[in-house]
Amino acid sequence: MHIAILAFLAPSLIRLANAQNQKRGIAYLGDTHKPDNNLLLRDGSPLSWYYNWSPYPATQQIPATELEFTPLIHGLDEAQDPHTKTAINDLPTSSQRLLTFNEPDGTTDSGGSSISPEDAAKAYIEHIAPYRSGNSRNWNISHPSVTGSPRGLEWLREFNTSCYEIDEKNGCPTDFIAAHWYGAFDGLKGWLSSLDDFYNGNRSDSKPNLKIWVTEMALPQQGTDATVAMANETLPYLDGLDYVERYAWFGAFRANDANEWTGGSVALFGDDGELTKIGALYLNGKEGEKGQGEDSGARGLRPSCEVMVAIVVGAIMLVDWV
Ligand SMILES: *[C@@H]1O[C@H](CO)[C@@H](O)[C@H](O)[C@H]1NC(C)=O
Ligand SMILES: *[C@@H]1O[C@H](CO)[C@@H](O)[C@H](O)[C@H]1NC(C)=O
Ligand SMILES: *[C@@H]1O[C@H](CO)[C@@H](O)[C@H](O)[C@H]1NC(C)=O
Ligand SMILES: *[C@@H]1O[C@H](CO)[C@@H](O)[C@H](O)[C@H]1NC(C)=O
């Protein structure tokens, strides 16, 4: 009897036990092609989590039983909106971590949330920090995720100063750090080590080091070979790096849905939903493999405009950085 029940559950148990990589997830832009989403979720997929730049999970495409959802509070409006709080409190208890302000050092027309460090500190203390002792659960929250650039680091420094001006004792408490990177492998290494140094360089022994989540990353504007080589170097590095807790490639969409700035080489799926080279690498599949299920074909990507342009900021920052 028990054995029969176990056998029935076996496929998903096997995925949980063998294939899942606790670090690897996906930044989900809203690809509604069913076969593509089935590739993300099939047995053997290494993915364990996803987020979509909002507090509202894409439950129809990605059931909560398949991947853990991480909510994100994008900007000041979302922080103040009472619906945000309701949505976050209603999430299944598998969600424990909360991401905050997306690229506050970037402008809104390029996908950032364009918040001054002072305003961000105020809103963080008033609306976000309370989630750490929330009424549905104690969320672990990240500091805002800035662009991967010197400007981003400067923003974080000013944010920290403002936080301590408002709350001398606690500042803006955080449980982990979220990072974005668009560029080559060496640059990614340098950026992560700058953030680690910034947050953990002076920490006393009594406080554990903060871990980093890389919530957006890709090599933009390059061909397939360079992009695959970058990812092939990056993934084992991040898997082995102690202070990196999670990462998400940008992104899970078809090449012809990619935005102009990243170019199609970053896409996990080809124009017809087949796994690209990078898709095969990221999802432990075979190049050309297609997902199961009927493709209604009606809708592909439903891009949120804020997200599609977010990377432009990355581009500008990249130039600054070099
Ligand atoms: C939450 O953060 C604390 C450190 O601030 C850590 O010890 C704990 O494991 C984290 N929990 C989750 C679910 O990440
Ligand atoms: C770490 O300490 C040094 C020396 O006291 C100081 O200059 C620096 O600003 C500190 N860094 C952080 C992130 O607090
Ligand atoms: C934030 O500011 C406080 C108070 O000035 C300082 O002790 C701390 O080192 C700063 N942290 C970072 C990461 O800069
Ligand atoms: C990835 O790296 C490994 C080991 O360095 C190498 O053997 C393999 O050919 C590379 N794969 C790709 C697709 O670049």
C-alpha cells in the first residue's frame, strides 16, 4: 500500500532528490508558451525557484508545488500599496524570502525604480523592514538590488547612511543581498567580490556574513559561442561560491522575444521553443529538445515594460564600469 503511493509520487520525488539545484532559478518574464514552461518544470530540470519582479506569482504557468516563488517589491508605489501586503501574506509558506526595490539607481523609463537613497531608506524602514516580523511569517528580506556599477555601490553607501540617520540603532536591517550583472565573467567576479567586501568586510564575528543572490545576469550583445562560454564558466563558479546563495539567468524566453539590447543569444528557447545551447546548459537538457504540451500560439512573452528595458541601464553602467 505505502509502496504503491510512493511509486505514484516517484517522478516528482526524483526531481526533488536528484536534479534540483538549490541555487539555480529563473527570472520569469511571462513566457506563456506551455511547452516552454514544461521544459522549465520537467523531470530533470535543475530549477528550484523563480521570481517575476512582483509580489504576484505566475501560478497558472508555474504552480507553487513546482518552484518556490520569491516575491519582489519593485518601487515606492508597490511598497505603499496595501494590495502588496495582502499578496505577500497570502503566499504559500514555501515562500520565505522577499526581494526589494529593483535598480533604484536606474531611471524608471529604463526599468529601474529611480528612488533617492533617502526616500528608499524611509520607505524601507516604514514598509519593508516590518515584514521581517510579519503576521503570516518572518520574511528574510534583501536590500535593494542596484545596477552592477560604481553608481550602484555609491547608492548603497548613501542608502546605508540615510538608514542610520533615521534609525541610529538598526539602520535598514537585511538578511541577504541581491545583485545584477550584465557582462563578462571576470566582471561578474569583481562585482560580487565588491559587494561581499562592502557588506561583509567589516562584520563582527557575532554576525553571520550576508549571502548574495544574483537575480539578473547575462552576457548581452554577443554571439552564441561567447554567451555559452560565459555561462559555462559562470555556473560552476557560482555553484561553488559559498557566499552566493542563489542565481537566475536572464532569461527564460524565446530568442525572437529577446529585447534588442541583450540580443537573442541570451535566450533559453529558440524561436520555436526548442532548447538553445544556453538553454540546454542551464536546464540540463539537450539542444533542440522541445517541451511537452499544446502550444496555443496565441501569446508569447507578455513583457512587463519595466523589465524589458531594465537592461538598458545595465548597458550604460557597463560602459561606466570599464
Ligand atoms: C534567514 O536569515 C537568517 C540570517 O539573517 C538565516 O540564518 C536563515 O537561515 C534565513 N532563513 C531563510 C529561510 O533563508
Ligand atoms: C570598514 O572599516 C573601514 C575602517 O574603519 C572604513 O573606512 C570603511 O568605511 C568600513 N566599511 C564599511 C562597509 O563599513
Ligand atoms: C552603515 O552605516 C553604519 C553606521 O554609520 C556603519 O557602522 C556600517 O559599517 C555601514 N555599513 C555599510 C555596509 O556600509
Ligand atoms: C564547458 O566547460 C567544460 C570544462 O571546462 C568543457 O569541457 C566543455 O566543453 C565546456 N562546454 C561548453 C558548451 O563550452
